[in-house]
Amino acid sequence: MTPTLVDITGLAALSLNIAGLVRTSDRSLRHSTGWASALWAANNLLMGAQSAAALSALSVGRQVSASNAQGRSARTKLWSCLAFLLVTLLLGALTWNGVTTVFSMAGSMLATYAMFYMRGVALRLAMIGVASLWMYNAWAYDSWWQMLGNTLNGVAAAYGAWRAAKTQTTV
């Protein structure tokens, strides 16, 4: 049953990620990737990648907080972002698994900054970097779902960046 659940959670998470990344709405991107993070957490847990599972679970809260912080004071954004960066470091330390954890933490930290402070093209380009950093986790756990997912997420983010740039130039 576990391999089937790994496949189901991977496919569902990938679908949500791609749906959010190809859209030009930053709000939609944050919402879709928040739900996808919950599924990636389950996917990582089923594979035995505890550090990645913990960081993915934290991403759910980050996405909600980043969405709520939009339009709020700079101080609110700063403290929220710093809190998630610190918790990312703490979770990484508590679930340490060597170099794999470093790449996952770096991807999570880049995503945290991007979700709180970036928009449009820059946000989607940062997501390419996030997908690239998380690719190491996929490779380390020999997860073809995550390898495919990170590759397609990177492509979707590039396409979304192109669409966002096109939208920005016509506005």
C-alpha cells in the first residue's frame, strides 16, 4: 500500500504545484503550493525522509502566513519571515541527515524569503531555485516522483515567469 500512497501523494502534490506556478496570480501560487506542501510532507514521510517531511509541513504554515502578510506592515512581514527562517533551521537541526538536510533547508529558506518578499517574475524565478535545491533530496532518496516533480515545477515556474513578464509588459 505504501508505494501506491507515495505515487498518489506525489501526483497530487505535483499537480497542485504546477497549477499554482503556471498562473500569473501570486495569491493563487501561494494557495496551491501551500496545499501541495502538505502532500509533499506526506510523500516524504512515506519515503522515510523525515527532515524533508518536517520542512514540507512547515511550508504549509509559511504559505498561509505569507498570504496573510501581504499588504501588512513591513515589521509584520519581517517578524513572520524571520520566525519561519528560524524554525526552518531548528527543524533542520532536529532532523539532521547530513548534506541532504542542508539542501532541503536552503530550498525552504529561499522559498520562505520568496513567499514573503517577492512577486511576479522574481517569485517564479526563485521557485526554480527552490526546485533545484529540493532536487538533491529527491535524488538522495531515489524518488522518481520528486525528481519528476522538481523538474516539472522548474519548467512550470519558468513558464509562469514568462507569462507574468508578458502580463507586466502589457499592463
